[in-house]
Amino acid sequence: MKQLISILGVCVLLTSCGPDYKAEVDRMNHQRDSLMAQYDAKDSVINGYMQDISEIQTNIDGLTHQEEMLNRTTANNPEATPDSKTKIMNDIEAIRQMIDQNKKKLGDLQSRIRKNNIKIGELEKVIASLNNQLAAKDSSINAMNEHVLALNGTINEMKSTIDTIRMDNATKLSEIKDKTSKLNTAYYTVGTYKQLRDKKVLSKQGGFLGMGKQKSVVSDFNQEAFTQIDVTSTKTITLNSKDVKLISTHPSGTYKLQHENDKVTSIEITDPEKFWKASKYLVVVTD
């Protein structure tokens, strides 16, 4: 184009010497001005196209940076919280919208180029490259979206499994606590024979002709007559009686009777495990 304009300029200079060529010179000057105007217009249009291309390329570079950051986020947080997963999905959607916006810009650019009937090989290559880059980004973000969805499914399954395990553990822990509580639970009752008889705890059995009967715990004794204790924390049972007798079976050497003046003030259990092993019910008769 520039060479053609230069040639026309030379022709003008060569023909300017003769008056018979004035009309031809004017025509050629007009043609030159017209070509220059067309060239400037086309150059301006192409510059506008290149600005659009540069903007789209910058956007694609920005998408690449965002995609890399998002990949690092998902890779470093395989067990993301619900809030962070929502943010990741929102980021993916934002990238998808940017891809769609740049696809539209590139489509509009191609449409304008076709309307202006401009064909430049290098320009077409650049546009083809942008199309390929956007297609790759589209494919990449779709794959990432599927990965996050699959990861969500895996996390949900894992959470369901963990919840089930937690429920099982809670149930087992409750059972263990219940069994431990039962193992550590014992009962005692203190009173005179008459008091314990009236409470349906003791009775006299055996002997001969009513003589020598022994005090013993009835088989279906009244549970409400007993006080419940935790054997791990209760080591002393207060008595304050002149005479004390243990009716229930507890090994000697596992307890001591504490005295003060002429009274038995308490029973001190020195070996709780052995003391309560034979019977979880302590019956003490006082006088």
C-alpha cells in the first residue's frame, strides 16, 4: 500500500511540469488522498482489533492465574469445610463466566473482521490461538468442576461413615459408662435388727426349737432400704453404735472398724475391690 502511494507521488512530480497534464495530476492526487484515507482507516481498524486481542489475551492470562490458585486450593484442602467448598464452587462459576465473556468478545471481533473483509494471515493465527486457549480453559474448568463435585460426594460419604462410627462409639461409650457405673455401684443399710426386719431386709432362720436362730438377709429383700454409693469414692460408712455386726459377706482384712471412746464410729473400707467382690450389698446390724 505504501509503495503504491509512493509511486503515485513520483508520477505527480513527473507530470507537474506540463500544463496539459494538470487534470491527470489532480485525479492522481485525489486518488492518492483517497488511498491514504483508506489506509489510515484500515490501519485504525486493525489497531482497534489488536487492542481487543491484547485485552482478551490479558484476560486469558488472568484466568490461568486464577485457575492455578484454585487448583492449589483444592489440592491443599482435600477435606474442605462446607463454607470453603461453597467458595470454591463460586470461584469456578466466576471463572466460567469470564470464559464465556471472552468467548463473546472474540466472537464479536471475528464478526467485525468478516464484515470489514480484512484478511491478514497473522491476525487469523492469533485469533485461532485465542479460540484454542479459551476452549482449553473451558475444558479445564469443567474438569475441575467435576472433580470438586466428585470430591464433595467422597467427603459426604466419608462424613456419613464418620457420623456412623461416632454414633457407634457414643453407644459403646454409653454402654461402657453404664457397665462401669454398675461395677462401681454398691449398696448399704445400717440399723438394729428390728429396724432391718421391719424394712424386710433381715430375718432369723435356723436353730432348734426356736433357739440359736441366725440373722440373715432375706432372699427378696427390700431394695429401697439400701443407700446407693460409688465404691470408688465412698471408703467410709458412718455408724456411731456401741456394737456392730456385718451380716453380709465381706472378707476380713478388707475393712476396719474405727472406734472412739466406747463406740464404733465408722467402717473404713481398706480394699474396696475385694470388699465388694463377694457382695455388692452391705448389711450392718447395730445395737
